[in-house]
Amino acid sequence: MDSDLIEMIKKAKLFAFDLDGTTIIDSKPLEGIKDLLNYLLKSGKSVCFLTNNSSRTNAMHAKRLSKIFDMNITENDMMSSLDSLELFLERKFIKRIYPFLNERVKKYLKEKFIFDDETPDVIVVGFNTDALYSQLEKVSQLIFKGVPYLLIHPDLRCPTSFGYIPDAGSFGKLFELTTGKKPIWVGGKPNPIMVEGLVKKYNVDENKIVYVGDRLYTDIEMVKNSGIYGVLVLTGETTLEEFENYKKATGIKRVAVAQNAKELLKMVKK
Ligand SMILES: [Mg+2]
């Protein structure tokens, strides 16, 4: 592999990690990840977790990860697609929303936005793990009335130990097929608004950030859309062959490949 690229990765100040398929699967850490995290922290690097998963708040993600990794991870070590949503809504001065989201996330957003079932400014579609048919009907009705919808992140499916479950992107497709309307904004990865968030939060230049993920169309695409470096791990849904094809098609040079966390640890220790 390109030794200049590995040097840049080793020199990075912030290592940001994807969750599902990269560091965890269901609620279990993937092999070698704890050793890698501990090594990075001991070497004085900052570590954070960046996820598109909009079924939990940052505080909930942090609590869950602390347990899984047996480490002290706080809200401040997290960045999620909900952050990109809040950033977007604030920039556009949007206050009234109809949330197509699960109950625990609604409870969190209720503190910041006005929920409106009849005349919202936008509908917010996320990874609604409490989805009911009546809500699908409600969202369709609002879209037909002319209310635009936002997709918090484009992920079509979320990996589990048995395969996949439908994610926010699949709900988006469902509404698109039903109404013929596309979302007016898609947050989360690969939208570079997520990298803007990292730069601001950690006060670090883009070229000193490494992002580790398992997916081409979210993780690696975000690397392509920004000035950060990336590592693709093959523990999730991407094969080496798919990456080689992607590399040929896009000409991207800032992404290294590691079989798993163990191999990435060897790479940064070399
Ligand atoms: Mg993933």
C-alpha cells in the first residue's frame, strides 16, 4: 500500500470511527477494536464516534458504547446525523417539524423544536424503529399537501447479526415511491456537513482527520466529499473488489484498506 498515505494516517490527530460494521455489530465490539482504541488514546490521539444512526441521541450512543467497550465515552465523543439535522434546521431558521422518528429521539428534539402534525414547515424522516403504518399514512398525506421532507441520513439498511433491517433511507425510498417527491435535503454521511462539525468540535484541520468506516456510499463518499483521510475496513458490507472498482471510478487516493481493526492497528504501529 501507498506508504505516503500510511504516513498521513499515522500523523492524524483525530480518528473518527463509524459504528455498525466498523466497531460494533449489534451490541458487540468487533475483534481488535478495543486494542486499537486504547493504542490510539495512549498515543495522544483524539478518538470519536461518528454515526448516521438516528435511532438514538448522542448521550444514548455514548452510554451504550461505554458499556460495549468498557471505556468512558461521553456525549462529547459522539457526532451523529442528528447533529447535522440540528445544524441544518438552525441555519434555515426552521422551527416547526413533523418528526417521523422513534419516541426516544422525539423526546430529545421536543426540547428544541415545535412538533406540528398539521402545518409543519418540514417533515423529518429518520431511522424510526417505532414506525407504525398510521405514521406512514400521515407522512404521505403531509407530502401530498405540499410539505417538503428531509432525510436525516441516506442509509438504506442497518447491519445486524442475522443480516439487515430497514433504515432511514429505505423509509425515504418508500415515501419517494408513494408520493413521487424526493427529500429536499439529506443529512448525515456522506454530506460534508458532518466533517464541518468535526473540524469545529475538535478544532483540527481536515487533513489531520482520519475516518474509519465500512461503507462506500456513506463513509468513503464523505471522505471523497471533504479533505480528510479514510480507512475502509472489510468487516461490514464492502468487499475489496467493490472498493477497487470504486477507486477506479472515482480516482480517490486518500483511502487505505484494512481487513479489520487488528490490521489497522498494525498499520498505525508500523
Ligand atoms: Mg457502518
